Amino acid sequence: MQRDRPNVGIRLINKEKKVFWGKRVREQSWQFPQGGIKPSESPETAMFRELFEEVGLLPEHVKILGRTRDWLRYDVPTHWVKREWRGAYRGQKQIWFLLWLVGRDNDVFLRATQQPEFDAWRWTDYWYPIDEVIEFKKIVYERALTELSRFIPNMESMGEYLGRILEERKMRNESI
């Protein structure tokens, strides 16, 4: 059994430093675009294929700002592994890319293929997905976001974000 299925993950940001957050088709779970690397593909080639398949964007709609230095790994709980992969893989190893949307929001087209991955999307704070993603992906999300944040000028740290959110919650509670 192979330990990890090679995979790419995509962090797409806009000029407000918000990240693309997609809702999986017919589910209540949200995630970043990601997908497997075919044997004949480089991580970058797979990233552009997945970007089109899941988000409908072409290379001219984005600029690559950076990528993770090495593979980030996580194990998938057995009950989450698709039947066709059971016994073949225990988890995924991912290279994450940070892309800047140079196109427009309306260039996003979730139905670019016959089998869409997402049925809704939104822009959200850069660090927000860490607390919202499914438990077994949290560490990889935190590591990828932290490593990729170095490519974004004047990006608030995760600590600064958490402090700001806590302060906003305090303000809302005081005004209620």
C-alpha cells in the first residue's frame, strides 16, 4: 500500500487578501480547491488542471505568487476514503500553491466540467479556514497558510488575526 496520494492544493487570493473558499457539492463542508496529480503531470500542471476543473479559471486569470517548499502530508480517516482508493492510499501528500486572482470574480465558473466539485463559493479572511476545515486537514491547512503567507506583503500573522477576531467578538457582545 502506498502511503500518500500525490496532490496539489490551491490558495487563491484576491486584492483584499481574502481567500477563495468553496462549498463541496451537496455537502455542508467547505475547502480550498485541491486534487490529485496524474503520473505524467508536474505539480504546476496538475494545479492548473484542477484550477480549471474546480473553479473554471485559466492560467491568464491568475499569477503564481509561490508554493510550499516540500510536501505536506495528512492521513485520511478510513471512512472518508473513496472506495476506489481503499487499500491503495492512506493519505495525501500535497504541494500547495498561492495564486493571486488577476481576473475578475465573475471569471470563476464552478460548472466548467460535467462533475463540479463546488456548488457555492465566497471570499473569506486568509486564516479563517483553519478553524472551519474538517479536523484531519487542520494541521496541513495551518502549515500551508503559514508558509505561503510570506509571499503576501504586509499579511497579518495568524496570531494577529486571532487577536482581531477576539476583539471583534468582544465588541459585538458589548453592544448586544
